[in-house]
Amino acid sequence: MLKALPLLLSLLAGGAVAEPTKPLPPVEVFTPTVCLTCIEWAEHLRQNGFTVKVTPMADMDAVKRRLKVPQDMESVPSALVAGYFVEGHVPAEDIKLLLAEKPAALGLAVPGLPQGAPGREFSNPTCETACTMLDKEGAEPPVRREFFETFLVDRKGKASRFARH
């Protein structure tokens, strides 16, 4: 029994050692020229471990067509990560789950511009391009949050609920 104790302890210790995490794939974010909430969403992705390249585009409709984003799933920013599209202000944890599960799909989408989604926490709801409010120094912008869903878009363009926030 005493001879087996070191082996047992080494097995237990080996099981407790965490595997090194794989680096996340880079994300290319396509935005209309000067969209501050898109930039804030890109920063959200960076803060959650992604390497992000932001590419301003004059023709976002062409980007969405190239990525095969269904019209009813469109938002403002579009992105490409590991062969998937990411449309709208999708939370980083949803993207990480997509990358872990690797479903046969085109990508993820948060359609529209829901308040409270990453990059939309402090946005002006009346601005057509989702501009961030720039208030007077020291003033607190009103925080408004609405529930939203992330959708998984399959290869035929059909969307199903992936996550609720």
C-alpha cells in the first residue's frame, strides 16, 4: 500500500494540472467609417482575449453579402473569425462557445442594435449609426439595458437561438 502511495499522488497531481489554453483565432471586424460603438465592441473582444483588426468599410452591404449574412440578422458591424461570420454586437463568450463547439454553420448574429450588448452599454438610442454618447465631463450617461438573443445561422441561412442575454 505504501509503495502505491507515490504513484497515486503523482496521478492526482497530474490530473490537477490545467492544460494550456489554445490561443484564440484573430477576428477581423468590418465597420462603417467612424462607428464608435463598433470600436467599443472590438475593444470588448480584445479584453476577452481576441486579437482584433478593425477595417473601416465604405460598403457594408457588400461585406454582409460576401459573408452570407441573412438580411433579417443584420446589424452594423460584421466580423470574420475562423471561417465564421459574427454579425452585430455578439458577446465574446458566445464567440468562444462557437469556436469550442465548431457547429456546421455560417456564424452568429445579434440583429439590430440592442442596448446593453457589448459596445452598446452607453449608446445614444436616437443615433442612426449607433454613436456613443459624449456627455459633459463627470455626467453619467443613462444606462438602459434590453434583453437580446444571439442566433446561430446554419449553412442554409436559417437562424436558431444560440444564447439569451
